[in-house]
Amino acid sequence: MFKLISGQDGSEDPNLMDKVYRFRHDFFVEHLKWEACRKPDGREIDAFDTPECYHVVGLEGDEVVSYSRLLPTTRPHLQTHLYPEILKGAPAPSGPRIFEWTRCAVAPSKRESSRGADAVSGPSFTAVAEAAEFLGLEGLLVQTHPILVSRLMTFGWDVEALALPCPYDGSTILPICARLMPETIDTHRQVFGLSGSVLDIDTFDLPRRRRIEAPRRRSA
Amino acid sequence: MPDIRQTSFDIIHRLRATRSRAEVYAELRAAGRIFGYDAFLIGGLPQTEAEGLLDCAMITGWPDAWSRRYHCQGYLHQDPVIRQIRRTTEPFLWTDAARLHEDPNGARVMDEARGFGLRDGFCVPFHDLDGREAGVSFGSDRLSLSEDERAGLHLVAIYAMSKARAVSALRAKGEFEPPGGLTDREIECLKWSAAGKSAWDTGQILAISSRTVEAHLASAARKLNAVNRVQSIAEALRRGIIA
């Protein structure tokens, strides 16, 4: 099951958010060795975990098994405030209907092979696409390895590269804007053999949700 | 060379607009004059013993004589480039692959390729979630890529592969019918309409007025010989213009 939790609502469910931050620490610090994110209390939290962000959390029972974070581009986000050099001066789309997809993770124990044809990865990608649609988003900024860029295209996103791939921390990274198309969610479901929605929208706090109301021009 | 970044994005822009294998082929041919490659191959790696490289090729701009020789000699199993595709996600030069997988059989494949004007090449590997591998390889008599050119060609390869897959999938479904002269915007409006969005919704999504959306849909209906929106969508689906 996948939950969409706003940063605001997360503060009302400290137990779940505690698990989320510990999952992030286990994955990004212990597994991927992002030492800069190491925290003494084992909870990976940063300045971007504001009430305005969204968490897409994959749960098996009480256990967090996958995670993605969506950051509003109307506020400081990674592309502008952490590694703007990746864009090499190129403009990146931003606005109320563009969010940035960060901290994408699937529990290593749930991945049957390093290539990832497993029971969690596919639905976790699908959950992000469903969350983007639910929030009325136009697209997501992502900084990722080029191999994921071709996968996102296979999953039905319209992917615009914002700069050329460049070496980053021993690997290669590429900034993209992945736009949600009418067929994106159906394509995910076809690719991963899913019969319906994976995101449990009912648990979303409906009266307090902030759907994005004011569309802006694409070129914003 | 002029700004290679801009040149690469221009090529990608044109690749994204292609609708057939022939068009993808033509774009990659033209790009070869900029990046300095003479031949290219877009294909999956065979997953069974029975398949050859050409069975899995999606778009080939490889010398025919070399393709035949390669196939007859079973070079697939000795080619260091193929071996390197299977073990990395980072692009590499053929000569680097040969160094990493040094053995006499592999060296013979590289030697013979030279005889067909393929002295060196640049290869971009692809690894799908289901474990399948694929690659885009650019071969040349004399390849010399700057860092920026490598990055540009890497990105071109990603879009070429995506397009090759899309047009191959359409061919597999037997959908050869041309899109009836519909513009991208008309097709986009039809897709949102098929997804249950009103003209107003679509206008919000595309950041255009609902009147413009109506105009696109009316124009699409004319081109599809449809009398209303429902028939337009049905006809567009039937012709495979939208899915």
C-alpha cells in the first residue's frame, strides 16, 4: 500500500514520519553511503522537509518499503539550492504545478535483483505518477542517472532533458523534467501488470489537502 | 564545432518528432556528420542462443557485409562490446571494452571490424527493469569525441533508443496508418479528451484557452471525417493515433 502524506499532515503522525526518516537514513546513509546526510539519531531529515513537501510512502504492514519525496519548485529545492551546477546555466521549469522528485528509494531487501524487476519498484514508480496526477501536477523535475531517464520514457512520461549528462560523485547525472501525459498512468499499469490504483488516496486528509489551484504557463 | 550542447538538443528535438524507423534512421545519419560516426546500430541484446544480433536490431545503419560476417561467424559471443554492455550502465568506447575483456577471440572481432571501416566506436548500454539489455553503438573509421560530444551523443542515444522502441512497438501492433496529418497539439487535445477531460480542463492543462482547445478538436474532427468528439476519439483510437 502506498500513502501520500503532506509535510503538514506528517507532523500529526509522528510515528509514521519517524519510520520514514529512519528508512531514509538506512537507505541513503547506510546503503548508498551518503555520509553528508548522516545524523546522530539515525533519522535523515533536511531543510527541504517542510510542511509544503509531499511524501509518497510504500508500506508493507507497518514497515516502510519504498519512498519518494516531492518538493514544490516555488520554494527552495535541490535543483536550485543544492546543485544548480548540474543545469550548466540552463533554465529549469518551475511553478505551482511542477514539483521536484527526490529521495527515491526501494528497500534493498525487497529488490530481488539489482536490476529491479521486483514487486515493490514498479508499484512505487506508479505511486509517484498517481500522486502527481492527484495533486494536479504538470510534471516533475528529477536529477538522476541516464539509465532511469530511458526507463521513465518507457513508463510513459514525456521526458525533457534540461542539460547534458555530467559526471557526478563517481557516476553520471542528468537533470530532466518528466511531464505527466494522458497515458502515463495507464502505461505504468501495463508495464508493471497492475490492475488499478496503488495509491491509497482515502487516507489522505481530504478537507485539509491543498490541491494546486492556479495553473501557470508551461514556460514559467 | 559550434555549441555542441545546443546542437545535441536540436538533434533530440528532431528525434522526438520522428514517427517511423526511416525518420529515426535519417536523423541518426545526419547526426553522424556532426559527431563523426559512419555507422550506428540500435538493438536489444539476444536473450536466447537462437537469436542473433540482427534479429534483435531495431534500427541498423551498419555495413551489410560486416553484419553478415558477424552473424555467420557467431561473433556475438566473442565481441567485447557486447560483453561490456552486459556489465555496465555507463557509456564506453569500443577500444576500452577490448582492453577490459582482453582475449584473442575478442581481438579478432575488433581487427576484422577495422577492415569494414569500424576502427572504434562509442556504445551506450541500456538495462531494463526486467533485466533485458540493449545498446546504441556508433562506429567510425576515426572517432574522436570531446567530453561534451560524448555527453551529447549519450543523450542522443537515449532518445534514439526510446524512439526506436516506440516505432517498433507500433509496427508490432501493425499500425502503419499515417496520423492523418494531425498536428501534435490536435493529438494532445484528443488524448486529454479521451482521458475524460473537458475543453476547459484541457485548456488548463496545456495553458491555452478552452476556445483554442475547441478549435484544435474541431480541426482534428475534420481531418478524421468525424461528426463529433466521441467519433473523433473512436477514430483516433482505431487508427492508433492515440492509445
